Amino acid sequence: MHAVVQQMVEQARQETGLSDLGDERCLEGLEVYVRTLENCCPDETGKSRLLKIQFKKLLSRLKIFEALRQYPEIRDEQITAPLFVTGLPRSGTSALLNALAKDPDARPLAQWELRHPEPYPGLKPGKPDPRYLAVVEKMAALEGNEFRKIHYADADTPEECVLLHQLSFDGVQTGFEIMFEPYHSWFLNHDLHWMYEEYRLFLKVLQWQRPGKRWVLKAPAHMWAIDVILDLFPDASFVWGHRDPVGVSSSICSMNQQVMRMYMGDTTQLDQSAVANTVVDFYAQSLERGLAMRSKHNREHFMDYNHKEFIQQPLQLIERVFDTFDFDMRPDQRAAFVDHIKNHPQHKHGKHKYTLDDFGLTESIIRKRFAFYSFEDNYSQEAS
């Protein structure tokens, strides 16, 4: 075991007085992550910041598996008919998730609880969690941050499942580590089934604490695991976002750059053009893999939408989601969607500006890499 990982594990166990980390295959991913930081993050402050985040996940794992020991009934929770939003990043998936989460029946992953997924000691299920207000204050302090123009978040905002995957030290965690070696190669070449088994278990832990009728979940990274998700959640449904890959590529490269600066610190030593090309190739691979896997499954599991459709007709798109998957829409649900759409116009939190030139990319490079892909409104018919 890597010396840094061994030290982190020993410190976490000493700090909590707990020893059970659950499936210790998670430590393989943590070790790969640490070695990746050693390769790509010379900024010691940034490296320390990222290791601290991973250390907190170790603490959370220890507390979660202690809760599972104390409350074995958590494992009996049933995750019924979850709705997954996926597809290319920057195709309106976050905005659509935010809207769908306004459904009183929806159960999204809230930003604050992903920071504290473990049950609070002595807190009865359904009762207010005292850790919530601390996250509200911390998120409020980020007001004006450039990243919020790209991906706005506060304590209550629905968040990506990758932050739950992070508890397993696997998957697309903060988004940038996947672009560097050895994490990049490791992720592309290992089985994701066990991680999604843990993901399902962690959803049960959260559901036990704060029940809901229907999980509404989201991550472009789910494209890597369509087979696994349908194996573990056979009644799952997918809403799949599409967009011109040129717009996607420039936007996701900009977002990736902002995330690297926010977490890694000084990134001036990195070849930004090389990173951007890796980003484009990674998301092209994500889409290739996702489309190949979904083609093997019943089309009734999937609904496609185009980014333009969401921008121009968000309420009609939500109605189409409900119609496609036979969800009943009550007047209170419709009113919640209308109110959210009215109060959340595009670029409400500012418009982030970027160009392909910023990342050494050209339209021809992107179109060549995504030559396999049609993003038009009738995509679902073309792919069938």
C-alpha cells in the first residue's frame, strides 16, 4: 500500500475509533488517485487540499459502515424506479435535473448531504440535520466565484452522482483526475460493477435518513455504466441529453480548467492544449460506450432530448419526460415546474465566456472525433 494512503487510513481510524472501511477495494482507487496527484499536481497547497478531501471521504466511509452495523435494516431499503439524467456534459443536464428536482415527489442528491453522507449520531430518520446550516454558510461564501457561472451550486442544489462515487474513490470524482495518468488508464480498464453496488448501498443510507418517493439522479459519467445500472436497477429510466459536440467541447474544457484551478492551485506547468484534447477524447469515448450499451437494451428505458429543446421549451420537455415514463403530473407538480422555470432563466448567475482557441482546439478536430454521433432532435430514431 502506498505510504500516503496507509498514513491516511491509520489516521482516519485513529480519529474515529472505527476500523471497518467496508470493501477495501476502494483503497486501490485511492492509491491510484494519490499517485496521479504526484504526477500532475506540483502545487503543494493544491495537493494538500485534494488529499484533505479524500481523507474526509475515509472518515465518512468509516462512519457509514458503522451506521450499517448499528442499523442493519438500512440494507433492506428499496430503490424503486430511479430516473437518471445523463448524456454529454454541458447539454443542459444540470439545469434539467434542477427543474425535475422541484417535483415534490422527487428525491435528488442535495449538495449539502453529499458533504455529510453519513448518518448524524442519534438523529432520527426524517429529522433536520444540524450540519445543514454550516454548509449553507460555507456555500454562501462562494458567491461571485467564477465557477458558479458555469455550474451554480448552493447547499440545496441537486448534485451529480460522481460526488457519491467519490466515497468509493472511483469514477469521475472531481472531474479532472480522469484526464491524468495513471488514473485515466486505470478508470478506462477496470470493472465499475462493484462501485455501483456501493453507490446503491449509499443511496439506501441517504434514503433511510431522508426518504423520498422517486430518486432523480444525474451524471454524464453514467454513460460508462448503462449495463451495470440496468443490472442493479432494472426498473431505471434514462433522460439523455444531446448537443452539438463543438459547443460541448469548448464548454467542458472551460469547466475542467476552472475545476483544476480551484482544486489543484497553480496549473501553469500543464500543457492546457494536451489536457483539452484528452477532455474531448474522454467524452467522445464516454458517448461511444454509452450509446453502444444502450443499444442492447429496451428502448422504453430511454428518452432523448436536444439542448435546444430544453432552452426553448423546458416545460414541454418536462411534460415529455412524465409522459414517456408514465409519471402522473398533478397540478402542484406542474406549478412547481412553472415557478422554477420562471425564476431560473438561462445565465441567471452570469455568463461564462470561452472559445475553442483558448484550448488549442478547432472545430474540425472535434467534428472528426465525434463523427460517429448525430445530435439532432430525432436522434433516438436515428440510433434505433
